[in-house]
Amino acid sequence: IMVTDLLLCLSFGYAAAFKPTCLSAQLRRPGDYILGGLFPFGMDTINLTARSEPTLVVCERLFVDGLIWALGMKFAIDQINNSTSLLPGVKLGYDMYDTCFEPLVALQPSLLFLTQNGTTGIGVLCNYTDYQPRVTAVIGPHKSDLCLVTAKLFSSFLIPQVSYRASSEKLSNIELYPSFYRTVPSDKNLVEAVALLLDKFGWNWIATVGSDDEYGRGAVGLFLSIAGNHSICIAFEGLIPTDLADPKAKNQLEDTIKLINKTKANIIVLFAFTQPAQALLEHSIRMGLSKKVWIGTEAWMLSDIAASIPNIQSIGTVLGFILKAGTVPGFQKYVADLFTSVQQDKFCQESREFNRLMNSDMLDTRCKHCDNISLHDVSSTLSHSQIQPVYVAVYSVAYALHRALGCTHQACPRASIRSWQLLHFMNTLPFKVNGQSFRFDQSHGTNTGYKLIFWSWKNGTLTYLPVGGYEESLYVNKSQVQFHTVDQKEPASECFRHCKPGQFRQIKGFHLCCYDCTDCPENTFWSTKDSSTCTPCLEHQWSPVRSTQCYDRSERYLFWNEPLTIALLTLMSITISLICLTAVLFLKSLDTPLVQASGGKLTLFALFTLMLLCLSCCLYIGKPSNHLCMIQQIVCALCLNGCFSTFFIKSLEITLVTEFPRCAPTFLYWVTQRRAWLLVTLCLLTECLFCFCYLHLGPDYLVPDYKSLPTEVLLVCNTESWVAFALMHGYNGCLAFVCFLCTFMVQTAGKKYNIARGITFAILIYFIIWIFFIAIFATLKTVLRSVTQIGTILATSLGILGTYYIPKCYIILFKPDLNTVDYFHNSIKEEPEEDSQ
């Protein structure tokens, strides 16, 4: 029935379209409490830049949406005035003015609203508690930059101002704007919804454009601030002019299209009002911009102006969010009836009488173009215009006034209510409109959510198809969205691929959020907290390439059961066996000339120290500790010293006989027989002194080495003081060097056995082995360091055994005929006769 009535009214309205009406006279009514209204009836100011005097600013064209919103306010107030439960007995009046999209124009009626009731002046007082302005509350304006100007004025008087469209996040600051309210969500919610939509389709290479006004700049700024959190890269960011009459505007729009085209981004997010958005879309069509996915907002998506651009379907796919606002029952019929009424002379005469009661000549910024339009001219906008936010704004003030007056469902007491007294009730109490509950949150806004709509074209007709929504989460019905691509699937728009776990984002080019995926190297791991870099593992941990976690390092040292250790232990056992066999053989042949000439019991002592030296190899196997590290070098040095001290005594004996034959009888007594043991003891005590210095200056200590091995911690004994190390082992080196000097030039007398030669070769072997050992030991930082030490000890032992003892064993076992006094006695002595000669 309502549709039939509307069609009938459309027919009558179209027939009488050329007859002037009194629609502009419907924008004010007297009442007990007046609500001010600020609506964009007109657009395109014609004398703003040319003003040289503070004259009235005039708008050129009618903005139909603004008129529909104003009629929504009128409809709500008429409903309230006819209600028997809300403000019974109280009549609300209204006074609506044009803002013309300009802060300057909006400022004029705002100052009028602040004038003292019944006058044309604003009182300058120290205390405005009892001040009664012309209006009780203000509905509007629609744009954020207008509200930022007017809200400061109204907040200074604490006059409630409820906007039905302004969404800037700046207006959420209740300290700056304590009396500002809005019945739409903040742009913060909108940009979050846009970011989630981009996330949903996997788009991360985006161009974002905003109109150069408070709405566009604020929305783009908010979008940029959260884009990084959603892994969205901004390929282009720009603002388009709002003053299209500016000569530079065309060049700015063309440059914007060119730059977007260079980025090769397939997604454009557009935060702009109708006129700037229309200009950008027209230029993109004219310049042949390839088809894109345009993500828009209610600010331009529902506009007939944008949808009626020639060849608009060639821009690609249009998706966007509009307010999730319910319908207002009866509004379309109300508008149709009103357009019929304003053509009747009697109705117009009554309206003009009402206007005279309100001093209509005070400010002439009303809807001048409204009297020359018909219902047919607004029917398209009327069918999809969002009226509920205006409707709810009026009801929020009405409910606050109802509670402030202390009204019941039957009547309201006659009381004087100031505007500021309404704020308490607007802040605290919810209210219902057409069965739906509303309440202002802490930032004086309402979050009703958004609908996701898709521009669906069929046979040249545009339909706003709902395909999803957003409140606390996003829902998208992808099957209903038919993209401009060949397969009608969503196009790709990626600067990067989504990195897999264990990969970090390596920035490339000049776009800070455009990157390649690179595997995390060894000993680092990828963390969800910071996906742009790899986090190093702790020192005691490791990780493989492309890891998402670290693992504890296992300890590495020379284990008893590993093949290399078994091989070394086998060699050690063989060496000890040879030493023991040699000792047994020497013990059995102790009284023979060979053993006596070699040193007698001192040789058994030397073999014993060699055996202990071999057994010390076990100190280098297994898990080391500080005590083991300290003992290793001391045991090695003392055992070697025990062996070299016997060589030293024998070398002194050889030197006395060969170099000092006249003194030999006197001093041989000190290096033979029992007194030789005193020299051995003295050598050992001296070595003990150096060992004490080693302990005092800095013994070897256990060090965990985390760098040498990739997955293990190497436990090694580190040399703290190389000076102490040199003193302790250097003393043995000095003994060996003295032995070498005493023996390397000695010649045998006739067919005598050369005992000195065995000492010389043993010392040479020792020096060669230890030169290589020191060079390797100082630089080696792996488990082979312990292997090197064991190898050095065994090589030294075998070298001494092979050069000094094995040849003697050979004589004892296989040449017993040489084991005679004649062959070994004075074998190193020169003949006295030769000496005398």
C-alpha cells in the first residue's frame, strides 16, 4: 500500500514539478523548546574566494541528501510532538539552516543559536549557568571539519550537539568537546573494517586516497596507522582537492591517477565525500586507468552523483562500507505527503505564518533551491538515503529532555530547563527508537556497525547488494561478489607473499613494508612478536635454518665411548704395555753392564714416570671440570720432569767424562750412585715450585665454548696465563736442552756403545713433537684439543721409549754377547793417553 501511495505521489509531484512550492518554509517551526539544525542544502559556493566584505556566502546547487536529512529531522520532531508518551504536552520546535559544506557558512547559524532567547545578541557573562540560548540542542552538521569548528562553540556553552554523519576520531576527545555527540561510529571503526576486508581477500599492496578535508585526512591517517598491524603495504598515499574550482585541482587529480597507475596496485581505498570522489572517478575513466577494486565508504558510495558518471562501470569493482542503519517506518510516505502539501496554497500560508513568529528575516541561509524541486527529483536519493542517524539524533535529545523535565507518560511539568542540564541524561541513560536500543559510549558515539555493499550492475541498473557486515568482527559472503576479472574471482594485489614460519621479512626497494621472505639463519628463530627480523637464540641454545624456536645445546667433550677415544686408549694401552715390558726386562737385567751404564735403578724410575705420563691421558677424556683442567698440565709436567731428570744426570756424567776428564773423578761421585737421587729430587722440587707458580698466576680453567660447534657447547680447558704455562713446561724444555747440549757431540771410543746418542735422539723427538703441539694447542678450539694433548703425550712417550729404551732391549734380548763390561765400561771415556798427547 505504501509503495502504491508513493508511486501516486510521484506522479502528482512530477506533474506539478514546475510550480514553485513552499518547501523552504517547512524548515522551521516554533515550539516550547527549539532544536537547531545544520544541514548541507547547497553546495558549490560561488563567492567564497572572492569575498572582500563579510557578506553572506551563497551556494549554487542543491544537495538533495542534505534536504532528505533535514526532512528526517522534521519527521522525527513531528512524531514526537504527536506522541502521547514521549514529552506529552510539550511541543518541540526546530530551526534549520544551510551549511553549504563550508565551516564559514556553518558558523553563522551557529552564532545565531547561541544568542540569548528572544534577542539577537550573545551575552558575555562570567557564569552561563542560567543563560538560556535560542536553542536547547543542535542536530548536525554532517561533516567532521564543520563539527570541529561548531563543537568548540557549543561546548563552551555546554549545549548538546548531536551529529548524524561526522566520524572524525578527533571528535572522540570529550575533554575538548564535552557536549558533542554523534549517532555514527568513529572513523577508527571504519578503517579497522577496511583493513580486515583487505586481510580477508589477501590484498596487501594498496593505494589509499583521501579528500583534502578533515574526513579524508583523518581517515587516511588512521588507516596508515593500523595498516602495518595487518601486514598491508601502502603503494601510494595521496590527497585530492575538495575545491574543484581551483586551477590546480585538475593537475592534482591527473598526477594522482598517474602515480596510482605506476604502482600497479589493483586496490584503491577512497576516503572522500561525493564531489572529490566524483572528480577522481571521472579522471580515472578519462585517463584510461585499468580496472581496479575500489573500496569506498558511505560518503560517496550511495551518491547518485557518483553512480551516474558516464561509463562508471569501466572503473572495475566497487566494494565498501555503509552504516548499518535501520529503516525509518513511514518516512517515505511522509515525504511524499509533504511534497503534495507544499503545493497547496492554504498549507503554504499557514507555514509562512509560523515563520513570521520566529523572526524569519534574521538570517537568510535556508534552502533557496528547495522551492523549485519535486518529489521526482529526490525520489532516487530518498530510496537509499540513510535517515536513521538523524532520526536517532533527534530522539536522543527528546529522551534527555523528557528525563530532565521529569515527565511521566501522561504529562510533563512546566519547568525551566537549561541546555547543559540535558548532558547528564544523554551520558548515562539508554533510549529506544522503533524498538532498537541506543546508548552513547564513553566517547559520546554509537557503534551500530557497518554493512558491506557491492555495486551490482545488471542491464545498466545499479543495485547496492549487501555482501557482508562488520560490528566486532567481519563477515563477507565472497560468493556474492562478482569481480571485474575474467573468472570473476578477486584479483591479486600483493607486494609480498605471506612468509612461512621460520622466515622473516626483508625489506626491498623504497617501500618500508614491501619485502621478500628470507629464511632465518642458524642460531636465530622467527617470533610472531616481531616478524620483520629473526631473534638470536640465547648463548646456551641453538637452532637450525628457518626455525621457529631454539633448542638447548648438548655438551661436547671427548667421550669415553667414541671411536677416536677408543683408538687413543688402545694406543695408550700398547704404550704402557711396552713400558712395563721394558721395565720388567731392565729389572731382570739390572746388574748387567748395559742397564748399569744406562743408569741402573734410575732407568726404572724414568720408565715409571713415563708410565704415569701415559696414564695421565685419562685426565683428558670425559667431562672436564676446573679441577681436572688444573691437574692435567701439572701431572704432565711432573712426569716429564721425572724422566728428563734421569737424562739430565746421565748427561752430566757424560759431560764430565768427555769434556772434563781431569775433574771427573771428583764430581762423578755426585752424579752416580745414591747421590744421583738427590739431583732427581732437586729437579722435581724445582718443577713443583714452578707448578705452584702456575697455580698462583692462573691455572687452566673450564670454559664453555658456544661458537666452535653449531649445535653443541664445547667444554674445553682454557689457558688463563701463558706465562705460567711457559714457566712450568719451559723448565722441562730447559732440562731437555741441557741434555741435548751435553750429548749431541759425544763420540764413542772404538767399538763402544754410545749411550749419549739415545739421549740426543729422545730429546730431538721431544722438541719436534712439542713444537707442533704448542702451535696446534694455542689455536685449536674444538674437542680435538684434548686429542692433541693425548697424542702429544703418547708420541713423546713412544719417542723416548723408541729412541732410548728399545735399542737397549734389543741388545738384551737379541745381542746378549754385547752386554759385557768391555762394551759398555768407559764407552764414553776418552783414553788418558790420547788426552796427554
